[in-house]
Amino acid sequence: MKSTKQDIKRMQWENDPLYQLIRTIKNVMDRYYLDPLIGLFFPTAGDIFSSAMTLPFLTVSLFKIKSIPLTLAILYNMLVDMMLGIIPLWIGDLLDIFSVRT
């Protein structure tokens, strides 16, 4: 079967180290709910850590994909996550657990 341009491009993306880092971050943070757990045990540090984990996603959306709408969506999700994490008394962390989308 002949490979199309789209298949070749997809294979190049999947072999890119930055793409592999993003997949790893996404799988670990979503599968084990690390974002809300870190926020629960380390309130301020957890929000800073989860915000820092979006930097590779922003890098890819801005410089590799070059998509402003995608970048804005990532920033919006990061801000919503930070705002949920700011809510005191573990309420924000509980809301963060239920706001995780697969």
C-alpha cells in the first residue's frame, strides 16, 4: 500500500521528541490525576507545576503547528485550571478532578 503525504507527516510527528514529551505528559497527568493530587498536597506549587506542564503544548501549537486558535484554546484551558486550583479548602482540587476530560 502506498503511503500518502498525510501518513508520512504523521510518522514524522510521532517520531518528534517534543511530540513524545507531550504524549507522555498528557498520559501521566490524565491517567493518574496528578494535577489535582499535586494541587491538593502542595496548593500553590501544584498550580505552578501544572501551568508549567502546558509550555510544551504551547511551543508545539505556536511554532510547529502555527495555529493561533489552538494556542488560545490551550491558554484558556490553562487559565481555567489555574482558577479552579485557586479555590480554597480543597474545593478547587475536587472540581479539578471532575473537570478532567478524556
